[in-house]
Amino acid sequence: MTTLPAALRPELGPLLVRSWAVLRAHPVIAAALGGAVVLSFASMLFGIGVVATPWFVCEIFALQLAVLTDRPPARSLAWVRAAVFVLGMTGVVVAATWIAVLAIGPDVSTADAAAGPLPWPEAARRVALIAAVTGLTVGFIAPFQYAPLVLIERGGTLGAAVLESAWLVRRGGLVRHWALAFAAHLLPLVPALVAAVVVARTFERAATPVGVLLGLPLMPLSIPLGQGLLSVAYVQRRVELSEPRWTRREGRPPAGLVLLLSSLVLMPVLGVALLAAGALRPAPPSAGVARAGHVVLDRAIDGPRVLYLTDATFEIHVEGRQLTVVASDGASARMKGSWSGPIERVRVRRDGDRYAIEAMAGGWWWIEVDRAAIRTDDSVAARLARRLPPWGIPAIGLAFALSALLLIRALEPLGEIRRLYGAPASDRPPLAELQARRRSAVRLAWGVGLTLLLPSLAALVAGSISLLG
């Protein structure tokens, strides 16, 4: 494999300067599309954002390609493929970072709700862990970062765009493109992140969401600026690709290999998606007896009961296998575990403003609430810890790490074969040599694919357990 001259390899500084120039060429349109991305992303909870967000991202790419090439890309069915690809690849980075932020970052609703900011060493440790999670997922998608741009400008199939993107990335340097992908995903979030850190350090940790809101007005500009890094890098490199009309069927990988490689990409992505979905479910009760606090209520249960505490503003409703803590304002916390029989006994321990509600049903189980009946033991970290087996998170991390390092070694030779078969006859090697190189590339891809199969499957199983466990 030949490499690019140093002057043609992606450098973040020049790419950022050129991206800023593209943004200045049409600031109003770019800002409008960036604002549309922000608003559509906010509407994800209502479903419409799942369709609108990746489409607006593709519109920004198309605007940037038009500015850089002086030729607006023609709209085709490939835009739909590009939008689906953007949704999957960007979604996995957002989901992984979201889980990391909620599981590792300050839990403003429970134990970390404090008047003072985190000490700098602890804050730095948490930021480093979150950045490591984001960097790992970005490394996973780095070989595919040019695929949406290839589809928008050149059309074609998703598989062809993935191979061409992997070829460009490997030839230009995987580490450089890893940094490029990280910067392209981080730059849009910089206004919100900086504002959140300033508010958290200046006021209190519970005000962190306010800082995020303060940074939102600048994101319509930072989003196209970040995407512009990829657009500029792609335009500088696209001349190395073969003309789409010259591609030949012989350059395509075998169908079985395509299925294997596609599965290796989808399984870790689905694993993270299922992990994120599982993190939305309330944490199950903890097994055993709460260790802190003194007993303020201990009552045997022989049927539906409503239990009251003299020093609390909530009441405890017990019926069959279910226990519900109901506050005076209607807020409630439900306790329903995997036990099969009815609840036989309820005990409450108080420790300051927190109450541990214990239920005996074939063993002891407990949850913790505050005076407003809001669970204080229901952080994302607790949800994952109680549902996932000990190997779950390491399995997902290992799958992403191995895929980030090895998958491109399978895709790049296949992209090279595709390029050679699509080159003019005068630039192609002899047929016998070309066929031998194709067989070698296919064997290498099969080897890498089979090596990654078990880790990728383990990531999918771990994600399924987090949702269904």
C-alpha cells in the first residue's frame, strides 16, 4: 500500500482554516441548517428527529461540497443511504458518550448534588474517562467517515462507499483520521461543553444543564464548522478514487464476506443502542439489606396495605408483589423485582433525608428514596451495574477496540481491489496479478472477520442483557 506525501495528509490546522472559510461563504444558510440539526436532535424523543437530524446533516455536507467543488451534488436515492449511515455512525458516538457522561460524570440528581464543584483531580479523572469512551467509539467509525460524502457526491451503494472511505483513510493514515473524526464530532459540542464546565465550576454541579442550554445558541455555527473538517478533507482526496462509471463487478467482494463484515459493524452498534435503551429503564432493587440508617418502621404484610411514617411526606402502598412509594404531590417510586411471591414484610431505615425501603419476598430487597419519593439509588451507573454481568462493559469496549484496530485492515485491501478494477486499462496491473491480489485481499478479510466475530457477538449479547435483564 502506498501512502500519501506528507503535504497531502489531513492536518487539523489547515482543515479548520478551510472549514471556516466555507462557513463564511454562506453563513446564514449554514447557520440555519446547523440550527435545524439542533432542533431536530431535540425532537428525537418524539420520533421525527430520527429522520430529520441525519437528513439536515446531509444537507450541510451537500452545501459544503457545492462550495468546495463549485458543483452542487445531484440528489438521488444515495442521499437516503447517506442519511441512514449518518444516523448509525453518529448515533453510536452520541449514545456511547451519553452513557459515559451519565454513568461517569456528576450525577446531579443523587449523590453528586452538592453545593460545591467537584475537586479538580476528580473532575479531570471523569473527563478523561468520558473522552476515552468517545475516542474509542470514534476510532470504530473512523474508517467510515468519508462514506456519507461519497454517497452524496458520487452515489452508488453503501458497501462501495464504505470500501472507498476505508481505502482513503488507510492510505492517509489511520491515526490522523482518528484525530480528524474525533475533532469533527467534538467541535460541534464545544460551546455546550465549555459553558457547562464554567457553570459547574462557578456555581454548583446541579446547574450543569443550565450551562448546556447557555451554549446552545453557538451550536448552529459549530456544527457546520465540525462537519466542514470532513468535507474539506474529502474534497482534497476524492481525485484518488476511480470514476464510478468504470467500476466492474469483478471488484466486488463475495456475498458471504459482505454479510460477515456488515454483521461485524452492526453488532457492536446494536450493542451500544441496546445498552442506551437499557439505561433508560429504572434500576432494579438491590438484593440484601440496606446497611445505613436506623429502623423507623417494621411491619409484617398480610394483604394490601398502606403504610405511613410520622416523619416523612410519603406513604408506602403494598399490594401483592409490588411496592410503591407515593409522595404527597403525586410523585411515586415503584419497587418491583424478580421475586415470584408476595411481599411478606416491609422495613424502612432513615439516614438523614434519605429512606431505605426494604421488602422481604423470598429474601430482602431495597430501594432508596428522599422525602419527595424520588429514588436516589437510580443513577445510570447503578442501572448498568445491576443489570449487566461483570463482563458486559469490558466485552463492548473490547469489541470496539479490536474493530477500530483490525476492521480497516480487512476493508482497505478490498477498497484497493475495487479501485484497481475500476481504473483505466492502462493503469491496471496484469489480469493474473489482479486476480491474485483479489484472492489475497479476500483471504485477509475472512481472517479478520472471523477474528472479530466472537467479540462483536459478545457486545451484542451484553447490550441485550442490559435491556432485557
